Amino acid sequence: MRPCREIELEGHIIDSGIMTMVFDRIMDMGGEFEILTFNVGKLKTDTSYARLRVTAPTEQQLDAILSELHRLGARTPEVSDVILVPAEGDRILPKGFYSTTNHPTYVKYRGEWLPVENIEMDCHIVIDEKENRAICTPISKIRAGDLVVVSETGVRVIYPERPRKSSTFEFMHGTVSSERPSKAIITKIAREILKVKKEGGKIALVGGPAIVHTGAADALATMIRDGYIDVLFAGNALATHDIESNLYGTSLGMEIRTGTLVTGGHKHHIRAISEIMRAGSIKNAVDRGIITGGIMYECVKNEVPFVLAGSIRDDGPLPDVITDVVEAQDAMRRHIHGLSMVVMVGTLLHSIAVGNCLPSYVKTVCVDINPASVTKLMDRGTTQAIGVVSDAGAFLPLLCEQLEELERSQRVSGMQ
């Protein structure tokens, strides 16, 4: 007898393509399946239910298949409580620990299904017995004695389903193309931003120095001033070149408007860092009138928080840059929870870093001139992202223009 086990799937599993992914995953990993029950929803609002028997040549192979199916939302019919093992030391995980996806997750504890709080990929689940809570916890925050979930027993993953009605984020979900009409895409993104803000949601922008180099800083500054951006994630480079641009009119020593190199301009970004060092912080430089405009200026003036995470390549860095990577992650996480949408522009490393901390239900747009950068983000697990292959200098001004135009149209419609 070949080892076998039964699994269940429920929801909009047909139109979301989940059933197809389950079948493919089983066969690709050398297993076989038999459909025992398949109840198809007859109306658009109805869910479907399937029960399958999965077989494999060995128990080890079957466990590997079921682990993959678990991440697609499959579950065993009989569900026991989660298995908990205390961590033996700080940042030491018990063997067989459960590793999270970025999808909504529940655990069965003392017969009750608890939502896992602050879900993100590649973390772990810790049970707080006193408060009856399940908390998604990175390895850096595991402490000796924490009750850590091991194995997939009692863990349920809710794989994201495609919406039954057309939505902005259905038109390019999980795809990248440089041949799509950019203005049409940007208009849809602008509509989604307005919708999120109208519903009280928060939007983050993840930005790279290309925003300044390509002359798009004014557009981003306008979006911050107009209240479309609630938090900025970036590195030393974006802030430094934004400040350089305000102080000296250059970015990396190049005059932004004309694209010509300025004599001695290669020192401008170092001079900019030195001026902020002298002031003590970006906020102090704004308050003293040293910085009079730009992205960082608008963040300070409009009380929009920013997290500047450092890297080994940084000059300086600016006094506001967080050079401890774990501390920088913690700072990002404090703002990530509660976001409804993230727009990533011209920065592969920061986009992946933020994407790894995002739940899969956060609407995500990744913009880069290099299609490979957008694809890499999705390959690293941020599968909910839509990719726009575009130069930052073209994307942000057009997005800002579309936001203003749509806002103007809505005001006119409201007056009629």
C-alpha cells in the first residue's frame, strides 16, 4: 500500500486557479490524487468544496507534497490542536518549527481557532498562553521559553482568492509587461490610491535614488504634501540626493534640469550629508530653514514618518539612517502593520525587504525600469504584486497628474 492522506479545499477554488495549482503541485512532486468529493458553487457568491486523496511512493515524499499543498490552503479533515515546543534559548528554534507564509493564517489552540497576528513570510508562530494570542514572530525576536508552533498540525492558511467582480488589482495580478499601455495602468493605480484613502487606508511608498536622478522628486513631494503617502521607506541614497538636489540643484553632481555635470559636483552629496550632520537631523535642518523643499522636507512638514535603512555602501550616512539591520526591520514593521497599499519605485533591495514583511492581502505595485527587478520581487514571495516596467521619472509625474485630474473630476461631479 502506498502512503496516502486526505485533504480538503474550500472557497472560490476554481476561478482562483487554486485547484489547478493543487493538481500541478501533486503531479510535479511525483504524487497522485483521487477526487473523492467535488461540490461546485452554482452562483458567483457560492463557494466550492473538494476532498482529495493524495498518494505518494513514500511517507517522506507525501509529507513534502502535503506541506506544499498546506501553503495553498489545503487542510486535513481532522484537525488537532497545534503542537507547541518551548524555545531552548534566545533566537533558537525548536526542531520542526513551522515557517509562515504571508497569507492570513489561523491556529487551533485549546479547541479555538486563533488568527495569527502581524503575519509575514518566513517567520514563526508563538502562542501567548496568558492572553490567548498567536503572534507571528521573526527569529530575531524568539526568546527562551517562548511556545513555538512546530509542524503544520492545527495550522490553517487562507490562500488569497481572485475577486469574483472585476477590480483594479485583477487586471495585472502577478504579471509583468512593458508592452501594456502605461497611462491606462497608472490611471487605474491612481483610482485605487483614491479608493484606499477614501476608505481610511494607509499607503506606503518605497523609493530609491532614481526618483531624484530622473527628476521625479517634485512629483513625490507633491503626493506627500497632498496626503496620498502615509509613510516613506527608503535608504540613505534617496534622502541624501533629495537634500543635495534642494541645496545645490544636483543629484550625484549632475544638474537635474539640464542633465549636465557640474564642476566639483561629485562632492555635493558629501556636502549635503555634512550639513545635516551639522544640524543634527533632517528635521532640525528643515526647522532651521536649511532644507527648503523636496521629499524629506514634505515628510517633516506634513508629519509623514520615514524609515531610512542603511547599507554597507552608504556614504555618511545621514544621522537619521538606521544602520542596525534588525533595528531597521523593527522600525519598518511598526509602520507596515495596518497598511492597505504599497507603491515601490526604483529600488530592488528595499522593495524585497518591505515585500518580505507584507501580508499577501496588501495591494502592492512595483515599478522599475528593469523587468528582472519586478520579477525578482515576485519570485521572493510577494506574489500579490503587480509589475509596471517604467522609468521613475515617467511614472511618478504621470501618477501625480492622474491623481490631481481624478480628484478634480470627482469634485466637479460632486457639485453637479
